[in-house]
Amino acid sequence: MPMTADDLLRHLEQHYAGIPLTRAMGLRVAAADDARIVLAAPLAANVNDKGCAFGGSLASLMTLAGWGWIERIVHGHGLAADIYVKDSRVRYLAPVWQDFEAVARPAPGESAEPFLATLASAGKARLRMCCEIPLPGERPAATLEAEFVALTRR
Amino acid sequence: MPMTADDLLRHLEQHYAGIPLTRAMGLRVAAADDARIVLAAPLAANVNDKGCAFGGSLASLMTLAGWGWIERIVHGHGLAADIYVKDSRVRYLAPVWQDFEAVARPAPGESAEPFLATLASAGKARLRMCCEIPLPGERPAATLEAEFVALTRR
């Protein structure tokens, strides 16, 4: 029986809840589908000494979004893997003065199918993700490009 | 009267304590001088779903170390500035299975004097920092290269 969107959401929420810092950040899964994932966090738990969002929280939420999108498709295809972030580049473009979200999707040229096929056959696969903290205007507050590695669990 | 090392340590600790996520991480200033800063954090508060340190905690501690080294020299020279991380590159090289530290120092070719002189005269200055999470062996668990921008407060 294929997993429903609700099954996958609960799976993700359980995974996130297992990381103490995500609870401290007040992380919430706002939306998730095969195209992208959206995580939300309140400013109050993630504020810095200047009253805007702490850069470490922005980078962490974007990293967790990239990780979660991959965890969701891996689990949804009946695989079990440990997923690690390997390398990331973060650009901080504007301060964030309100509650915020991180959106993650595969990087241009990347998609789920070849990644899952390689993971299933070789037990290891890489995927690059693009993440951002959107703002009401055109420019995001921050962007993250990251490479993740998945290793199937035995 | 020049500030003592203890004055500067207390100043830093107060700054860090003002960021809720640093309290959740259990951040502690282990050492700080004009050459480098060392921050420490326990694994338990920073663990991920796999039982090793959460990548977001490693990146956050390194970012906070880079930020703190700059805050310390700015304050030590009688200046007051808001210090922002602008851009960073993180490489995750090995999992961390114990309490960990982040060490930050100016990047090769960078030093405090020209940065402080520019900040004092122009009200804005940039500094690149190199940070790492050392492991007992030769290779660190993670490295971060980041550019910070300081803006004097009016």
C-alpha cells in the first residue's frame, strides 16, 4: 500500500522532533510535496543580539529543509537511508525581522528519479539542493546551495 | 583604562547569552585571545537523528565563533558595531560523536589592524574568518570560511 501525503508528513515530523535543536527553533513542516518542502520557524526562538533572525537559524532551517525533502522521497519510495549534508554555501542577503520559512527544492538539473535509482542500486547517492528564506519582495533573505549524500541503512 | 581579558570574556558571554539558540546549544566560551577564539558545546544538546552532531549546530557554532572573535576585538578597541555574517562555505568532513569545539581565526592574509582602522574611519569594514571543528586526528570534522561585515553603531 503506497504511503499517503499524511504518512510522509508524520514521518518527517517524527524525524525533526528527534533533533533537540529543531525543537528549540520551534520548527514546523508547513508544506511538503514532490516538488518542494517548506519549513517554518518563529522569530522569537531564533532571534540574535540585534533583534533579527540569527544567521545560524536561517542556515540550519535551510539545511533541515534540504535534508527533509530528500528524507521524504527516500522514505516514500520504500528505502531507508542516512542522509548527510556534505558541503554548503550560504549567502545572507537581508535581515529577517519576522517569523520565517525555508523552502528547498532540487538544484537545477537535479531530480528525484536518478538519485533514487542510484541509491537503490549502489547504496549511495548524492543530490544537490537549493534552499532559500523568502521575503515578501523579490529577493530572498538568504540562500543555501548544498550537496547531500545518502547511504542506505543495512 | 584598557579592558582586561576577563572584561572581554564577560562581554562576549553576555552577547552570546542574548541569543536564545546559543543557550539551547549549551554554548560556552572555552578560550579567547587576539589570535583565536574557542567555543565549546555538548553533544547531547546538539545531536541529530543519527546520534552524531547536527550539521546545523556545527555550522552555527563555527559562525558564532567567527562572529565572536570580531566582536571581541571591536569591543576591545573601544568601538561598537553590529557584526553580520554575509557569506559562508561549510564543508562537513567527518561525523562528530562527542562534545565538540569550534575554533575561529582570521583567514590567511587578514588581520585585526586594517579591519579596525577601516571600521573606525569608514564606519564599515569586512573581515574573512576561517573556522573549524577540530577532531583528535589531523582532519577537522568541519570547516567554515565566512565573510563578516561590521557597521559601527551610531
